[in-house]
Amino acid sequence: MFEVAHAMSAQGGQEGGGILVWLPWILIFVVFYFLLIRPQQKKQKEHRMLLDSLRKGDRVVTSSGMFGTIVGINEKENIVVLKVGENVKIEFLKTSIAGRISKEQ
């Protein structure tokens, strides 16, 4: 009976290794973090900073591609009023602003 138990433990002797078993998974997570997660978080932070810095008179573009000038901001309801033409004002969610257009363009 002892020979059977000894033979069984000899077959399963590759259970050691500790960190070497997890090393490929750790490396995969590190690669995903630096190639996918970190750049996305940086982009979200920059967009949040852009939205916080919006002021009346800024020329912006929405995520749908509409250009306009900010004529009003309602911080409580998270709404931005854009003037897109003569006597034409449209309300947008503040989060739909994709970027600020520089004065040179």
C-alpha cells in the first residue's frame, strides 16, 4: 500500500513551482494594463479636465460632429447650450462635447 501511495505522489510531483505557474498570467495582465487600461484612463481624465474648463464663448465640436459656440452652461443639469447658427441654439449634454476648437481654425 505504501508503494502505491509513493507512486501516486511521484506522478503528481510537478505541483511545485509557485510563482512560475502564475507568471504568464501576471505578464498578460501587465501588458493589458499598459496597452489598454492605462491609456484609456488617461484619455478619460483629459476629457474630464476639458469638460471642467469649458466657458461661455468657447467654440466646440460635439461627438456627433456639430460645431457651435457655448452661450450657456447649466452645471446642475449637466447641459450646455450651443449657438450653431444665427438665432439657432441647441442644448446638449455636457458629456457630448468632444473637444474645443482653437481660435485659429
